[in-house]
Amino acid sequence: MQPPPSPSDELFTNAGIRHLRLEIPPEGIAELRAYRWRRARDAAERPKAQATVREGDAIYSDVAVHLKGAAGSFRPIDSKASFTLNFDKFNPGQRFHGLDKLSLNNSVQDPTFVCEKLCRELFLQAGVPVPRADYATVELNGRTLGLYVLTEGWDRRFLKRYFQDPGGNLYDPGMGRDINATLPVVCGDNPEDQAELKALAAAATEPDPARRLARLEEVLDLDRFITFAALEVLLWHWDGYTMNLNNYRVFHDRATGKVVFMPSGMDQMFRVPDGPIVVSGRGLVSRALLRIPAARQRYLERLAQLRATLFNPAALLARVDELAARVQAALDTESLLVRARHEAAIQSLRERIVQRARSVDEQLTGIRHLVQLAPGQSIPLTNWVPRRASGQPAFHRSDASGTLQVRLADRGVGAWVCPLWLEEGCYRVEGRIKTRLVQADTTDPLEGAGLRVISPRKQTEGVEWDWFPLRRGRDPRRRVEVPALGFVPRRLAGTLDWTPSLYRVDLRQPVAELEVLCELRADAGEAWFELDSLRLIRER
């Protein structure tokens, strides 16, 4: 649906950067100064002050102001706070360029000031409604605060741009709440009636995959949700719904009877350029869909389409440069350090965009070879390639004896690697290993010769995959592993004749790119891996 022209359009069409002067009386400042963000609080509990807002000769009186932001972005009033401005709450009918409400975001988590505007444009181009963004410089009671990202408010006026009936409930779940909870309502004719969320949660928890997909189609704008989820992953919106159960809104479109998901808080994008294209995050609806093969195929097809059309690196880089030039002009009065930091951040963003496109293309090619096994089925492991991790390992493959050999004269790590894509489930890798004079620290469970399964795209230790950046595993050797819960692999040292070995896998992703390793990690020694015995078996 193409929204009709609006007086607010001029705010978001790359005109000059506006300058806003906020004047808040002392009693209002005191009220805002007392507020601190806490995880358990709802946005409705944030105290509001009355302000006068000036833009050039235009004066807006009795504007409701509250501080916005959460765990990473909240700043107190005496710092570079973020604000939500409501122009008609205390002064009915007052509009700012046709808007009732807008936000001024401090962009403290995005030194480029570019991600929010760039990514909102991409979601809009893909047909997913999201408030528009641009820029403003801000003063507060004569104190210069600097550049802000100005965004359109989440309210009925925004909904009218994209939906025939804006009277359905618009929900702001806040941090960590899913659609199976009672959610705060931003606006809506029946805020107490959340039956549509209950129906969606029931559909998402339907145990039968085919019936689950049919039930979701009835209550969810499925095509738009697939686009929403694919773009969140493509742009690596790690702090959104699909991966982290944060920064999203939900709207009940009464004209269709279906629920629509929309993104917000896109100030930390492209953070993991080589992240997987299929994730099992925290969002109930995305998890429920991606575990259905037919729905996952639709998702992958949509992601490939978005990569081929919207995610054009040359066009994105040109847009980044265009926005960066506007931002840099607004930063001319800032210190040399601030401007240098911005230039470095822009360069990093440009590099991550190129890397993301390359990684997505590689994964879209690889996933075509997805291995699908029923419980009890097995396949031989082939396509082995040697890999040096450290030191100077020597590799030899003998088709005559049917072996893969790794030899270490000094400290090092070497492995024969078999890449494969697997569906979620429990597996084991089996094979036979022979060793000679392997010198290894037997107190370290990764030392010696053995089988191992890893995913280079995994960041956490153990069975879980969690994309929250603070959850990254401390040991880079272990965070890539995909072990079964409680499984302790046996590693071989010394001199041993052919010995059975196995590695159990508990894959908790809808699909994932894995690598099976025939690995030797030691101070010295030799290991042989019997080709005919190397197999993958699905246990359940």
C-alpha cells in the first residue's frame, strides 16, 4: 500500500537538517532528572514535562516531553538524553509538520547516525511499515546537545498511512516480552481485548507443523512477517524480534483480521557480517515458522529475493555516503575527535555491508546442499579438505589405505574438514582413529586426536545459540562447538591401534552450516582417520 501524500513528507526527504530548541521549565527538568530507566518499567510510567519547542520562527507550546531509551541508549536529562515529543497531548490539534508525535534519538549506539534511516528505508521499500527518520540538531534550555535522529511517532497518524483501519491495537512489547504475554497498548479502540495475540500464540505453539502453518496463515500477515524476519536477518538486526525479542511493534489490522510485525530501534545493524541466514532466536513466531520446512523455504526464497533487489551493495554504499555527507556537515562544529570517530564508523559500516552481502551469497549457495535425514538414517562423510589452524601440520590422503593423515613435528593444530548443512536435531559422527606418539595434555578435553563438530557462525559455548553480543563464549575453541548436552568427547593420545571414536551433536537451529573435523591438536605425533568408517547418523 503506497501511503498518500502528507504534510509530514517534507520532514523525511533529505532537506536541510532542522534545528529544534526545547525549553523546559525548572520543575519539568526536576521531574525528568528524577527518572532512570529500569527494565521492569513500562513506557507509560515515564514522567512527562511540558515544553516549548521552537523551530526558526515557529513556536509550539505545551508540548509533552518524556525521556526515551532503554538499556543501551538511555541517557539522563543532564547528558545527551533522547526525547519523545507529543505535540497534541496538552494542546489538542497542535501538529509539527503534520505530526502529532516524534522522537529525537541520541544515536549513542550508532556513531554513524546512518543505520536507523538507511534500514527504515529498506523495510519501507520491502513493504513493511515503519516510522520514517531524518535528522535534527537540538538545544535544551540553551545547552547544545548536538545531532539527533528524528523519527516519526508510533501512533494512529502513522497507522493511517499504511492501514485502512487504524483502530486496531498497536502494541509496544518493550524489552524481552513476546506475543504470549499481556502487552502494553500504544493506541487502539479496545486495549483490554488482546484476543488476536492469544490466537497468534496458540497458532505458534501448535505441535503439528502442517497444521501450525495453516493456523498461522489465518491470524498472521504471513507474507509480510516472512519479509520482516528475512530483512532482520539480512541486515543483522540482532536486537530485534527474530534474534533478541526486542525493538518491535505489533499491530492488529482489523481490515484483514491479521497481526502485523514492524521493526524499531535499528541503530546497531550489520554487527555480525558473517552471521547465519537462518537463526533460532527468541521470538516465538519466528521460531515456530522456521521449524516448518515449507515456511523455511518461503523464507529463504524471500531472503534471496531481497538480497538480489534491495540489498545491492553498490546502491547501499552510495546511500551511506549520501547520508554520511549530511551528517558530517552537521558535525562540523563538533571536535576533531568526534568527526574522526564518525568517519571511521562510516568506513566500518561500508565494509560490513560488503562482507554481509558476500556471506549471504555463500550461505544461499551452501544451503542448497542441505542434508535431510530421518531418525536412524546415516550417510558417509566425504569431501574432506585439509585445514591448518596453527603450527605446521602435514596432511596426506591415501585412497589405497583409505585413510586421512595429520602429522605434527612441533606444537600445532591440523584437521581434515567435511562441510555440511544439517536440519535441527540430534546426531552423532562415528569413525575409527589410529595414533602414533601423540604428545598431548590429557587434562584438556580438546587435546589429542579426535572427532569434533563446529559451526564457524556460532558464538556461544554449549548447545545454545544466542546472538546477544554480551553472551559470546570466552574460549574461541569452544564457542564454535555444537556438542550434545553433557557430552564429553574422548580424545586420543600416545600410540593406539584403530580405536572407535564418536562425537554427539545437539543442533538447536532450524538449519545450520556445520563442519566435521578429524582433528589433531598436540605437541607432536601422527593420527590416521579411516575413511570408510566416517559416518553421520541422525539419532532423533
